[in-house]
Amino acid sequence: MVLSDLRRLRMLHELAERGTLAAVATAIGYSPSAVSQQLAALEREAGARLIEPAGRGVRLTDAGKVLARHAAVLLNVAETAETELANLTQEVRGRIRAVGLQSAARRLLIPALVEVARSYPLVEIEITELELEVALPELRLGTVDLVISDEYEGHPRPRPDGVDHHLLLREGTRLVLPAGHPLAAGPGPVALSSLRHEVWASSSSGTGHHAMIIGTCRAHGGFDPDLRHRSNDADVQLELVRSAGAVTLLPDLTLPAADPRLAVRDIAGTSLTRRLYAVIRQQSPTSPALNAYIEALHQQSRSSPP
């Protein structure tokens, strides 16, 4: 048996992880029919049937499961070999696929990209905006190289095996009110319990931001917030505060420098913080290009306003 094409092995590995040909096609930029053709070619190389019909979709045969397991090892070895060769030559080049939330993309990922492009023109950086719940599985699968993860104080996220977290930034999280709100009259902290009858805006259910708002209102205000508005775009949440009279809690990186229609206040009796991490797969060593980008992210986080 001669397996000559790592791309086909990657497709089999992706199918084992994602479950459908359509999901594999979306992840790697092929059509489902092209994925099916490549897997058929892999079956001919392997001399065994690797997939079989299952309802409207397909599933791996026992032979497919065996080869998918070894494919993961072979793909990891190939990636490690490329990294070691790059470190031997010390040439900073290659492609970095980075993922982050909107605020992280705007304030960290993009400025760091500009710095790396200036210093290392042979490095190509791709930036995609994704929620962490989607991004971390993609990191584990190898379709992205770096994820900016956020974690709110008192709401730790799971730390899956096989990834490393590099702390970039610790920032405050503030209450945002319409400027004309009665509780915005003074500059001091606002008691969260006084906001139990307000309409709130948050990110979508299942996100860290959504969980943080619910947990904070329960722990420090004694109520479940009326989360009537949901958007993963912080600018949309801010517009809901300005125009619709909603209130929300947002980290510093998402806030405009100055806006006369908004009032930003601390919460009385507690200090809300958010930590941002650069998350990468555990690999030894990391490539010069990835190291350069992580260093640029650290520099940018140090220059970001507190």
C-alpha cells in the first residue's frame, strides 16, 4: 500500500472529526463531490473500503477508522518536520491562520499583522472572526494556527488537552448605560441590584460573554437579567444601548474612546476583568513565523490602553 497524498489523508481525518462530507468540504474549501472523489482515490491507494453509506450521509468503515487514526499521526509528523526545517534555516516565512473575536481582531490581530508584515514580508497571515466555541475545535484540527481566547473573571473556560495558553492582556469590564439614564448622572460605581428591571444586551447564548452577564447579575445583583437583545457584534450591542435604552457589560477593548451618548461605569462592590490569551497547539518547537506573530501580539497588548 502506498499513500502518496497527504491531502487525501487530511480529508479522511477531517471526515472522522466532522462527520459529514459537506462539513469537510466547507472546512477545506472543496466541493463535496471533490472530497468524495479524493476519498475514492484514497480507497484505491489503500486497497480497502474506507467509507460506506449511512442514511443520507457516510461513515467510516473499520479500515477507515484505522487509517484516520494513523492519518492524524502522519499529518502531525509532517507539520513538525516543516517546523523543524524552518527553525534550522531561521527563515521567517510561511502562513499563519489566526482567529479571534471582533475586538481582538481589531485591536490585537490586525495591528500585529501590520507589524509582522513590516518586519517579515515572507509571512502571510490570514485573519478570521469566529466565536471561541467554534475556533478551538478548528485549532485542534489544524485548520487554524492561533486563536485569541477570552476568559471573564469567575467564569473560567475549559482548557482542552493539546493546546498552550499565552496570556496577552488583562482588562476591565464595565457597565455601559445610555448617557441619559438616571444612574449615569454621577461618575461613581453603580449598584448592579439597581438594574434588575432594565433590558439587557449580550452576545449569543452559549458564549462566554452571555454566561458572564447572567452570572454577574445573579452573583452581584441577585436577579436574572432580561436578556432581550443578543448580538456577537459589540458595536451592535453599543447601538442598542444608545438607541434602544438597553444596558450591558463590555470589556475595555470593545469600548469607543469617547461617545457622548454612552455612560461607562464600574460595578459597585466588585472588579470585573477579562483576560485574553493567544492559544496555539502544543508543538515543539513552534515555527519562526508563529513565534514572530505571538511576539507582535504581546507588543500590541502592552501598548493597548488599560
